[in-house]
Amino acid sequence: MTFSSTPLADAELSLAEHRQHLQADMHACRNSTLRLIQDLTTDEWRRQAHHDFSPIGWHLGHIAFTESLWLLEHLQRSPCAYPQYQKLFAADGLPKAERENLPDLTTILHFMADIRDRALAYLETAPLDRQLRLWRWLLQHESQHAETATYLLTMHRWSPTVAPSTPDVFDSSPLPPWGTTATDGMVFVQGGNLQLGRQTIDALDNEQPPYAVDVHDFWIDQTPVTVAEYAEFMAAGGYHNSQWWHPEGWLWRQRYKVTQPLYWPSGAPEVTSPVCGVSWYEADAYACFVGKRLPTEAEWERAARWHPKAQTMQSLPWGNESLSDRHGNFGGGRGGVTPVGQYPAGRSATGCDDLLGNVWEWTSTWFEGYPGFQAFPYKGYSQTYFDRAHRVLRGGSWATRPWVLRPTFRNWYYPHVQQIFAGFRCVLGT
């Protein structure tokens, strides 16, 4: 399957073609959202899966509320059709713990369908020459909340497993514990000047404006760190030695008695799958243990977009061919992570696999605005999180929708969060 969102971002289309593509994308995105809730229980619908996240039902109501707010009230200038939801589903309306008092599923589905019907009716006459960016933003907004709902559904249904216990103290070395040379399993990426970010109709406010940064030569893992590799860290006492951990990370590990990633596999795991459900603290500790470090987001983007032979930056890791399901594991269709290196069509020109999809990848970079940042469509979307407390993730996961799957897209979370579908890869360099 090929998706229209990638070529639409850069192609010269007429307004009628933009309208047609937007309508098709909105239908496809909504269908993927509704598939998530086909067999939800009342408990899964209403209850918080984790105190840092709102219930699934709130996210779905928030999708419709935001669509109504920006398209119908802000652009069409129509009165709010559901004033009873203005506090319940607003991003800043209620604390997360108070969002469990929701209408029933049938009521929320009617709310979503009614707002969508009104929005599509408006789309037929909307002046897209002035509004297209906001319509595309809302498509991505739904994609992001649908992925969050996937995290929550997974947390509700996940049966935790406990890795074998290990002694409290180990003799450790900053060298990899297995018999490899430092750059085995890594690819070399030439440094140089990089235009970080992009400026297209789909680019979110925190992706732009593009700006120039210099990147030194570096080596980067060809794939995300696998279950087998991470198991070596665990078996060698990685969770029991403070020397590998960021000081804040060690306090977090001790306070919550963390001894493994959240989504650690049970039984006979697929050892070549990427480790999933790791916090930034865990990723950073592993990187220190093997004598490497996490990439900066500029290094990650360089590895994803640089073409060594052409000496140019590409829009996608594999070139200009439109995104399709042969390029990676994304969109939720496969129901979880897949072994690394299974999508050679998605390999970057630098030789990296699984850069888009499978697991989000932590970077060492704090989430901040690029120079010249301008908030869109409101300050609270990105700018609120420029607080030196959130780390950038890149690349998307197996649950990421195609409308937000691109190498310039920036996700952000607190470094202690394990609940998202996150992994990482390491680098060596100056």
C-alpha cells in the first residue's frame, strides 16, 4: 500500500487535488482510529492505564473536540455544537486523573462522527489556499492521539514478565561485554553541514524553520538495539551498577525498582526484535555500558537523510519513492515490533535499517525550538514543552500513522517514560 501523505507534502498540486487528497487521508486516518476500539471493554475505555496518561475515551473525545474547535469554530465561525464538552475534552480543561468520568462509548462515537460530517461538509467550500496547513495539522493531531491510545490499550492488556534476578554488584568494564570490535554492526556517516528540519505544508511548528548545523563524522548502529543485545546488559548487572547511569536515572531506577524494559518479552522471545519500552535513562545507561552514547537528533537526521554518493540530503531514508508498507513496520497493521532489518527497501543511503517505524528512538537532545521558531496553531502545542525536561525521539514506531512518519518529525517525552514504544540506537564519534 502506498500513502498519499508523503508526496502531498512537496508536490505542486491544485487546490482541488489538495481537497481530494485531504478527504481521502481523513477517511483513512479515522478508519485506523476506529479499528483501535472495535473490542474495547468499558474498563479499557474509561480507566487510566497509567497516571501520566488520560483514558482512551478521553483521547478520542479530544480528537473530535479539537477538530470542532479549529475547523468549525475557528475557521467556519460556527457556534460550538457541543458546549458540554468544552471543559472535559480540552487539553487544559481537567487534570488527567479527573478524565475518567466520560460519556459512554456510543455517545462519544456519535460525537466524533457528527463533528467529522460537519468538517467534511465544510471542506467542500473551505478556502484551502489559506487553511491547508491547519487541516494537515489536524490530520496529524489525530494520528498522534491514536498512537497514544495504542500505548494505553497495550498497557491495559500487557502481562508483565520478570527477567531472571541477578546479583546486586558486578565487576564491569566500559567495553562491550561480547567479543566484538567497537564498530561491528555500525555504519560510518560522513559529517558536514546539515539543514535540520524542513518547511513544507505538513511540517509541524517544532520542525521549522530549517537551520544549518555542523555534524562531525560518526559511526551509528545499523539497527536499533535488539532484545538479545539488551539482554547482555541485563545479564551483566546493568540495572545494579550506578556507574552506567545518569544520576537522575539511578535515582529513578532505585525509587521505582526498575529491572527491565516495560515491554520485556516473555517465553522464547524474538531476540532480533528491537528492545521496546525503554526510558531515556535505560537507553543512556546501556550506551554508556557498551562504551558508546546516544545520537544527537542532528546525527540521527544525518544518518536518515544523507546520501554519501550524491552528497545531498534526501526527503526520506531511501530517496524520493513514496512511503509504502514495504519500507517499514508502521501503521499498527502488524500489531507489534518486527525483527530488525526486515525491510531492505527502507534502508537509508548511509546503510541504516528501521529508521522509520518499529520503535521510536531516543536521542540525547533536549526538545527545544529551532532558531526562528513560531508557534502553530497555538503556543501550547510545542512551546510549552521547551522546558529542558523532555528529550527528543525520532523515527516513529510500529503504531505510528503514515501522516506523521518522516525523518524530520520530532517526538518528545520525559526521560523516565517507559510506556511509549521506544527503543534506541547508539553512536561512536567525537
